[in-house]
Amino acid sequence: MQHKSITLFDFGYQFLGPICSEYFWSLKNLIIDKPDSPIMFLAREGYFLQKIYQNLQSNNLLPSSKSIYLLASRTFLFRITISDPYSWEFSCKHNFEGTFDQFLCARFGFTHADNTTIFSEDILEQSLSLPQDFDKLTTLFYKYIDELDDAVRDSRANYKDYLASLGLYSDNEPVLVDVGYSGTIQKLLTRLIGKNTTGLYFITTKSGKYNIANNLATMQPVFKDNVKMGDGYHMLDKSLFLEALLTSPNGQFIDIHKLQNPLQKQESFLPVYGRVSYTQANFEELQSFFNGAIEAVKHNFEHKVRFSVDEIERLYRLYTTQPNMIPNLVRPLFDVDDAISGNSNVNPLQLFGV
């Protein structure tokens, strides 16, 4: 067991350490100019990134700012904004093949029972091919928009109360920390809270300032901008390797309930999570990996060790193309749930033949 922990620690130090070091140098430069902004670490990647942030803070290597781990997921935000036509550009244009019923379950986290309270079986059994059927789908959503709104009203209200409990409506412009890439969660959150936001990402498909109602969502990359999945940029095309490792002890966030307790002065909330992967079921192994990466980032900050973007890209390519670079003891960690497409868990090692 000790040998396994050492192997995981070393892999985290060597693979993730340099990548996260450079990201946090960029975050440091960003928050120096925004000392009063809360730093929001988005679930699930933000779980580990917040641990790095807290470690650097405790060692006086980063400015002291309020940090919050924010429960958020595309599936959940798609669902609670399903009656807002603005959100359909994000939720309804990803590739999908299947029935309308399957689409609602996979993309929005509805159950079949939920779907039958809104739509007839004939509608639910219709085939859907996205993005080709986008107009057909949104026409249907417009027709049932009141029923869709009723179906998500409680979850949306609970989530807005949760955001309020974190101070998102009263604090200064939040800085969102995430891996990337298109800023969907940031844009939907900006619309929900009605405030300007800044997001710092590993990679962006298109950085810049986005007008959302009367607010701006500003997206900034650290390693690369203007790339899309399939363009041939290795760190994005094989980003599943990062998604597998940058996760939390819980499955995907899919709903939230408000707990009523008259003895408590503050509201409390109960999150609901989806299925777990190997890493969540064996989180102590991932913790050893995290510890190695955290130690690497701390060392690099203390000694002002920097890496060029080219060095990071070559490091990532080496680890994600050469089978001998990933020890056998580390391989079980590469297990990712593919909730947006509705597929079961995927393994990037198998998917990319590493």
C-alpha cells in the first residue's frame, strides 16, 4: 500500500504539478488586481484546485481572498434554465442521437417519470438528432415552456437561495476557477446572478468579454485560446485525462434541496449527486495523487520555478501518448462519467489507446 501511495504521489508531482503551477501563477496575477473578489472554485475540478489555493495561502504564497467551492454542473444548470430560451444555445446544440426521452434524461437530468408529466409518450419516443434538429427541438420547448418552468421551479429557487447563502449576490465580481473550455457554466451563472464575472481557464475556445443581459462574462486562458475540440490541439482533444484526475469525492452535482430547520439561523442545503466513478469510490488513492501535485506547486512557488507554455504542452503530450509514462498503479484512476452525451463512464486510456 505504501508503494502505491508513493507511486501516485510521484505521478501527481511530475504530471499535474507543473500544469497547475503555471495556472496558479496566472491566478495570482489576476487576483492581485481584484483583491476584494471572491474566488469561486467550480465543482468538480475546483475541489482539488481549491486545495492548492488554500495550501499556497497558508504558506503566504498567494494573496488572502475569500474562496468558495461552488456546486455547479452543466447538466444541473441546463435543467434549471430549460425554460429560458437563452440557455438553449448551450444545452441543445451538443451532438446527440436517440429519442427525445433519452435526450431529456441525458442532457438535463430528468427521469422518465418527470418527462411523462410534461410530454406524451408519442413525443418522447420521437427520434432526435442534434444539432440538425435544433429548430424542431426548440419549437417543442416553446410550446411546453410553462410546463417546463413548473418542473424546475423548486430546484431553481433552491439553487438561487444557495448562491445567495454564499454571498454571490452581494459580494464583488466573482472570479471563477475552472479547467475550461467554452465557459458554459460561467455564462449561465452570470445570467442567474446578474453580475459581471471573470473566469480563468486552462484553455478557452474563444476568450474575451461576453454580453449577457446587462452584464459581462470575461473569459481568460492560461495555456491556449481559439481552439475547439477536434482542431488537433492535444491538451484539448485529450482533456479527458485532466477531467478524470481533477475531480471531487462526489459524483456529478444534479440537484439541491433546502433543509428546513427552525433551530438554525442560516439556511442549509442538501446536494444530490449522480453516479460515481472509480476515483470517487477509491478517493484515498486520488488523494495521494493530489498530495504530490500540491507539493510540486508549493515547491515551484517557493523557488519561483516557471514553465513555458511549450514545455507544458510537450509534458502533456508525453504523458498522454506514451503508455510507459503512466504506471499500472495509476491507470485505474482514469475513469470519467460522460453525462452530457448520456453514455456510461469512459476511460481515456482505452479511448485513446494509451
